[in-house]
Amino acid sequence: MKETKYETKQLGLPYPKNDAYGALSMPIYHALAYEFDTAEEMEAAFCGYTTEHTYSRVTNPTVQYFEERVKVATGAHGVTALNSGMAAISNTFFTLAWSGSNLVTSRHLFGNTYSFFVNTLNAFGVEVRFCDLTNMDEVANCIDDNTCALFTEVITNPQMEVVDLIKLADVAHNRNVPLVADTTIVPFCAFQAADFGIDIDVISSSKYISGGATSLGGLIIDYGNFDWSHSPRLKSFTDSSLSAFHFKLRKEIHRNLGAYMTPEVAYKQSLGLETLQIRYDRQAANCKALAEKIQAMQDVVSVNYPGLPGNPFYEVSKRQFGANPGAMMTFDLDSKERCYNFLNRLKLIHRATNLFDNRTLIIHPASTIYGTFTPEQRAAMDIYDTTLRLSVGLEGVDDLMNDICQALAM
């Protein structure tokens, strides 16, 4: 029997319980609390002996259905939906880390991820060890018995670096350390993270999944492949039928931090899942076509998109993500002033943050996302005043190109 297509899986997943009115789309359950027929049933639900809902900070029918749709799409062991991508990252590391532990990662990180590691986690006694994740010897030398995780972005934002995930996973697993990855840049309809050794996947579902910037959300995906008996933090939970990570996350961390996704967002993002494949294919193809055209322009100093032949990460990107690795690219002009003039002349492309809206968005990372960082921090992270980040939407490529051409003609 042929494998079921992504869209068919999404559209065919039944509800856990029949809707009283036969609704074709999962209803939004605004309920905060849920009534039980007996004290015994209430006890069983609160103690985790049944899967009945008790309180919507912990579980909710609409959010649970969204989580199940993500499980079907990814083949995951467990999925937790939260209210932002940063909530997914923070909940993950409050589950994994302990005072005296360390995490190994790169300086090539999204600004708030870097800040969370360096400022927030560090205040709780977690050391952050930065290294070049393309150098496996350097990575291995940073890992020790107190390393709680190795963390990477599969395509870094905005440096566009692509690490060899299989090699990185081998280094981590040889030292009994989980590989945690932010895969937001390439969605799971096009990239199966578990096939490349990723143990825990964190995603900003505000991006592709939301269906065009409709809502704010995040996902933690546990593929259930890591042996958590090697984790000082989680080894006492390995007797659970759930993975120790998922058990600790669901029974303690996410409940105590209170960042669970709302039912309204889950409803919107469930609809986004249904059109994810078709939107991603169009956006990624648009991005590659634009990158090829912009690369040929004399006024552009350089273009950075891993899907272009000649890019230093072209081969590893093609192995991992196929011909069109995501819908984000960067390009450089010759000065910050030229970048600002270009931005101010755009008529179709929107000057706004966020990624993978249906609209094409552009931003100057150094003065926005990294605007409060010191010059020394930006230099260490390879954030340059001459770089513009473009998130490509669903508009016609020729229309976008015409806007870029007129904005550069100055």
C-alpha cells in the first residue's frame, strides 16, 4: 500500500469523540473546567489514570486535536503545543537542564534564543558553551558529563548556516546527549527531523503552520528515540510509558509555567496544517526564484540562500531539505545607509518582522532583532549592518522582483 500523502493524513484524522452536531471542523472548546459524574472519575482524571480533560491550562480538546494532527504528520511520540516558539524553547530547556549543567550550541542563533540561553538560563546556573557546529571535533570537545543537550537551528536565522545534522547527531549520541533542533525554517511536511537524528524538535508554529500569520504558537515534538536513562535530570522518570522527557514536560514543567496554547489558536493552526504543504511548496519555490534573480543584480553585493549552487552549504542543504530549502533568504548591499534607502522605497514588500506570512516581509536584522545587542556581540554572531532578511510569500515572483528593482534604482 502506498504511503498516505501529508494532506490526506491531515484531512482524514478523526476526532477523539464524536461532535454532538457533526461539525466538519474541530469546534473551539472555550471551556476552562470540565465536569465529572463521580468523585472517582474526577480522581482518575486528575491523577492521570485516564485522558479526560480537567482544566484547560493542562489539556484542552481543541488543542489536543491539534497536537494529534502534528503527531500524525511527524510520527512523533509526543507533541506539546504552547503559546509561542520561545515558550517551546524555554519549556524544553527547563525540562532538560539543571543547575550545574551546560548546553552546547552556536552563536548563530535567533536573538531571543541567544538571550534566553545567555541571560535567563545562565541565571539558573546553566552554562552556555558556544562552538562552531560545523566543526565536529570542536563540538565533541565541548560536551561533557554535565551537558544537558546539543542545540542547533537547522538553518540559522539570519546567518543561513546549515549544519550536517547526521554528523552532529552522531557526536551527540556518542556522548549520550540529546540533539535538540529548531526546525522552524523548513516545516515537517518537507523535512522529517527524526530521520536526521533530531531527538527534540522545537518550532514556532506562528510561522508556516499558522496559515499566514493568523496566530502565535509553538510546538515541542518528542520523537521518542533518545534513552533518557543517561540524563541526570530525567533518568528517574524512565519507568513511565511515556518518554521521560515528555512525562516530565507534561506532568510538571508545562503545567507550572502555564504557557499552554489557547483553543482559539489551536483551531486556526489546525486549519493552517491543512494547507501547509501547498503554501510551503509555493513559498519555497518563490524564494529560490527570487534568490536566483537577485544574485544576478549588479547593485547587490551577495545573496545567501542554501538552495543556490555555489553556496557553501548547498550540498548538505540539498541532502537534508531538497532543492528548495525554506522561504527565507538574505542579501547584502554595500552599506547600512543603502539598506535603509532600499527599505524605504519598497511599495509591495512589507517592512515587518515575522517569517513565512502569506505576504513577503523584509527586515534589517542588525538594527531590529539585534538592535539592543552590543557591536561586539553582533560581530561574534556574524550579524552585519549590510544584511537584509527576506521572508518570501505567495505573491507573483515577477511582481516582487519589480518592487526590488525599483527600490534599488536610486
